[in-house]
Amino acid sequence: MSPRRSMSLPSALVFVTVVASGCTAKYIRATTNENVTSTPERIARGGYLVNQAMACGACHTPREGGALLGGERADRYLAGNAFELPSEGLALWIPNLTPDVETGLGGWSDDEIMRAIRDGVGRDGHLFFPMMPFSSYAHLADEDLRSIVAYLRSVPPLENPRTIAKNRVGVFVGFLVNRGVMAHVPARDVPPPPRR
């Protein structure tokens, strides 16, 4: 019997990096050409989900005076925000959800928006930082997701004057996010919850 050999630390790191680098494809589905039909019912349902159940404005709306605990700016509703802790080296860019073509979702397809909400994947295929609770949104019913898109298309477009910044979350956390460690397999065909 030959003695059991253990892998050296550098070899183990190379092995883990190679294996992990191939894992992201299963978390990123191709988008479709689906166009969401806007109806008053969908806009109302989407408004309830965005404004009440999911409270999207809590992160995606700038705060009064730029303070983290300031009130949401009604004049910049869903126009994007930034969360920064310079002492910790943390900076998160929180996107503009309004239909502004240049700085918001106006240039996105409906399915790109749905994939971003439910699967945490950006338009360019990058994986989102899990502060965006996409793992919880994976359970959103397909119809609710379409209602959210209809609602977001209906809000006034607002340009965000801030330059889109790259998120700074630290090397280790960034590595985990980019490798899909915090992602999930794309959600599909999610039925509505049973009515009581």
C-alpha cells in the first residue's frame, strides 16, 4: 500500500479556483424575448409588491441628505442609491430601477429585468451581491414577476447623475460572489401561492 499523499496548499488553491470558475454558468440563464403586457391589474399588483411587500425603495431610493438613515427622497424614488462604509472598504452601487434609458432599466428587456430580480444576474451576466435578496425572490410567482416589470415600466423615468461605480466588497467576498457561491439555479415556472 502506498502512503496517502495530501495536496499542498498552492495546489489546493489552484484546484478550487479551477473548479469554482466553472460553476457560474449553471446560475446564468439566457434571456428570452418575452414582452410583458401591461394591464391596470398588473401595475397595481406590481406597485403593491415593489412598494409594500418587497420595499424596493428602501435600497434603491436615495436618502435625504445622503444619510443612511435619512428618509427616502420622494423626488428621486427608485432612481438608484449608493451604500458606502469607507472605513470597511465597502461600497455598493444600488441601481436605478426607473425606465430611464441611459441610467436605469429603460434599455433592458423585460426578461433581463425578471432575471435580475429573481436570479440575481445583471444585464451583462454578472452575479449580484446578495444584499439584493434574490434568493428570496426566487420564489416569486411568474405572474408576480411580470407585474413588477409592468409597474417598473410605469414609474416616471429619472436620470441618475452619479456615475455607475464598481462594487467594492473585499477580495474574498468578491471572489465568492463572482463564482456563484451565493447564487442559485435559475427559477422557472413558479406558480402563485395557494389562496386561503
